[in-house]
Amino acid sequence: MTTILEIKNVDVHYGAIHAVKKINLQLNKGEIVTLLGSNGAGKTTTLHTISGLLTPSGGEILFNGAPIHKMPAHKITSLGLAQSPEGRQVFANLTIRENLEMGAYLRNDKKEIEADLQYVYRLFPKLKERESQLAQTLSGGEQQMLAIARAYMSKPTLLLLDEPSLGIAPILVASIFKAIKEINEQKGMTILLVEQNAYLALSVSNRAYVLTNGEISLQGSAKELLANEEIKKAYLGH
Amino acid sequence: MSQNFIYFLWDCLQYFINGIAQGSLYAMVALGYTMVYGIIRLVNFAHGEFLMIGAMCGFYALRAHLPMPAAILVAMLSSGIIAIAVERLVYRPIRKSGRIPALITAIGTSLFFQYFGQLVFGADPKTIPPFIDEKIYNLGEINVSNVQIAIFCITLFVLLFLFWLTHYTKVGKAMRAVSFNLPAAELMGINTNKIISFTFFLGAALAGLGGMLMGYTMSVEPMMGMNLGTKAFVAAVVGGIGIIPGAALGGFIIGIAENLVAGLYKSSFRDAVSFFILILILLVKPSGILGKNMKEKV
Ligand SMILES: Nc1ncnc2c1ncn2[C@@H]1O[C@H](COP(=O)(O)OP(=O)(O)OP(=O)(O)O)[C@@H](O)[C@H]1O
Ligand SMILES: [Mg+2]
């Protein structure tokens, strides 16, 4: 097993607020790993720090063995690390196709881009139908599909997904998770998934971490965590 | 009476045509205002000074016997380079400090260049000749000059160019993406600082171009940016700030209204007209004629 991402003793502050406290987290190539945690636990902060939108106040982050915690976000993306952010953040003023082109912004391989475009259209046929419409006309669930497809278009080796099921109809959630699983299995992309829907997330994951008040409080294989009493109480509604 | 009325109509048409030519220039300057606002929500009060610096450099290029097209290029590049430097050294460090500090900084920058201009170029007005030999055509009771026609055509061309840029090129689409959501654009791998620099450059280069084309109506002096910048700002707001066609529309409206009022009523009212229109728009539709209702982050 090769490590693709390693977070070592990372602290993140917003001014005086200590949002993430000395966390350690490690991802192996090809895995799907879930980061669980309740509202305000620090999940989005962690993803933003990995992506370079935030800079840690301490610790280091290694991507394929090289430090990335001081790089600007666009540099990190160029190394093959993409994120589908919380709340989708699609470019509402751009068409669906243009959104996907922005995902492929750093690429110049026209033919491959076209092939990847066809791949995400197969994954999410709704996007193809509405290709030339503005992204603001999409429903929440469709925007989520677009956000994932857009992140995919940079052809990353590591994909971060922040709450892809947030506020989305159950039927769409199922198809989104099916797509996540497929991207992981067919394209070999490593995925770090942030979720509050613990059952669904754990059922597609290899391993998981639980974040509580900015600290890693629990970690283990997805199976272990599904059986864990604390997890059941806190996240699975038993 | 009917004879007088016909003369009145001819007059109106003449002022309208003059207004379109003048409005084309306002539009050209307003475009940069609106582009910069669109990308980082900054009202760049120093935009008029970028124009002034470009026109000054163009003036000296002409005095050094460069041909007009080369002088125009010099003007556009000087405006653009000054804009890149100001963005990098002044606006970027305070970009995250909020809107009011940014506004005050922009006003300060504008004042700085007005006095810097007097120091470096002198306060005396300088004249730039029309960029082509002026010929006047008489059409019935009205006069149209080839300079007016050319200015209008150049502005239309610039608008088409900007449309092409923002819809058919990678950098232009990235400009739209950054303007809508900067962090998300950064996540796409877009170097948002570069896109912002490019936007400042492009907007200021158009101001420099406008400054050179203005040679036929006004002289170049260090304080010229204040009046022109204000008109362009009003034009951008009237059309809907942040919206490229809006800036052009606003420019034409201000130019035409000014000329009609100055011609038919009193020329001393010229500068008051734009503010009257501004107040009217802010009362009726604060987001501007082409503006959508304020929902985007402002
Ligand atoms: N921009 C900010 N400024 C100050 N504090 C912030 C900021 N963003 C987040 N925080 C705080 O940091 C902590 C972690 O927030 P974060 O958004 O990472 O949580 P989360 O686990 O993603 O929550 P959710 O499930 O609601 O998305 C919270 O206490 C939050 O209030
Ligand atoms: Mg979150």
C-alpha cells in the first residue's frame, strides 16, 4: 500500500478560533475514506486546508510525499488533487459545459478531455441533456452531480468530496454514491469523503475517521465503525 | 412654427449623433470600471487616472514622432502596466480587508496619481490631435465627422472582442468563473491572481485607448481622470455595474443625454446630467438597467 496523503499534527485557526487541533490522517492509494463528524466539527476546514484554501497554523501535509501545506490552492490542484466543495459552488453564470471545461482548466489534451466529458455525461446523463444551459437552472441534486463531475474533469489522483448528499432527494443521493463508487473502482481515484450521512458513506468506504470538536476521536475500518456503539448512537440514529 | 419644429428636430439629431460619439468614449472607459468591479467587487476610483497616464504617455510618444497607431499602443500598454502594478502593490494586500477600506484606498490611489501627474507631467493641458485626419460630411442639416464614425466603430469592435473573449476563450471563461466564485475558481486550478491582473490590464488598456481617441474633444491634463472617471463610473452604475454590455449602454445614455441637454438647454448643465440620471436609476432600479436584482454577493 502506498500513501497518497498524509496529514501530520495539523492545526487550523480562524483568528483566535482553533477549528482543527493536531489531527493526523492518512490515505492510501485507491481507498475511499470517510471523514465523519457533526456540524462544526471541522470537516470542511480540514478539506479546505488540504486543498490550500486555508493554511494550517501548524503541522504538515504531504501529497505523494511532498509538502503542500504552503502552496496556493491552484498549485495543489495542478498536482492532481481536486475538491468538490460543500454547497456545490458551481459557476451559476456559466453553462454546464463551461463548468466542466473549468474543471479541465489546467489540461491541454483536447482528445482526452473530450473522452472524460463523455465519461461524466454517461455517469450523469442529466448533465448532457442540459449541457448548454446555465448551471443556475439545475436543481440542487443536479448541481451536486455537476460539482463532482467538474472536480473529476481535472483528472485528479485524489478527489475530496464535501457532503455530496447534503440537502438532496434520496433517489439522487443513491445515484451520486453509485457514481462515487464507480469513479473509485474504474478510474482508481482515491477519495476522501466528508459526510453526515454516516451509514451511506461507511457502506462505500474502506476506512473512516471521526472528527469531534476539531480532534480525531475515532478511526478504523468502515466495518468496525458501522458496528461501533458510539457511532451507532451519534450518527446512525440507533 | 412647423419650419422651426423641423429645425428643432435637425438639432436634436445632431446632438444625438454627437452624443453617440461621446458616449462611445464613455463606454470604452466604463468597460474597465465594470470589469474590475465584476471580478473583485472593487470600485476602482483610480481608473480615470490610469486613462490619464496612458494618454500622457501617448502624448509623449507622439512628440517623439511615433506614428499615431504606435502612440495608441504605447498609451494602452502604459495604462495597463500601471494598472497591474497598482493592483499588485496596493489593492491585493488589502483585498481581504473589506469593502470600505478598499474604497478609501481606491480614492487615495486616485488622488495620489492626480498629484503625481502634476509633478511628473506638469499641470498644463496638452493636446492630442485627432487620430485620423478629420473630414466632415454634411448630411442635410447635420454634420458627421469621420472621427465620430471611427470612434463608434472602434467601440463596437471592442464590445464584440470582449464578448468573444469572455465566451470563447479559456482566459475569458476563467474571468467569468472568478467573478462568480473566486475560491471555487482557485480549486479548478485557476491562478486567480493572474486572472485579476489580466482583468486590470485589459480594462486599463481600454481606458488608455479611450484617452487617445478623446484627442478630438479635450486636452490631456493630470486632473482629467476625475471628471472622466466619474462619468464612466456613473455609466457603469446606470447600465448595471459588473455587466459588460451594461457599461456600454450606460456610456451611450450618458453621452447622448449630456449632448442633448447641453445643446438644447444650457451647456453648463452638461456635468449635472449624468448625476441626475444616476440618482434617477438609483431610485428606480438600483442594480442598473441591465442589472439583476441584488442577489449575488455584493
Ligand atoms: N470562516 C470562518 N471564520 C471563523 N470560524 C469559522 C469559519 N469557518 C468555520 N468556522 C468555525 O470552525 C469550526 C469548524 O467549521 P467547519 O465548517 O469546518 O465544520 P464542518 O465539520 O464542516 O461542519 P458542517 O457539517 O456544518 O459543514 C466551527 O466551529 C465553525 O464555526
Ligand atoms: Mg462542512
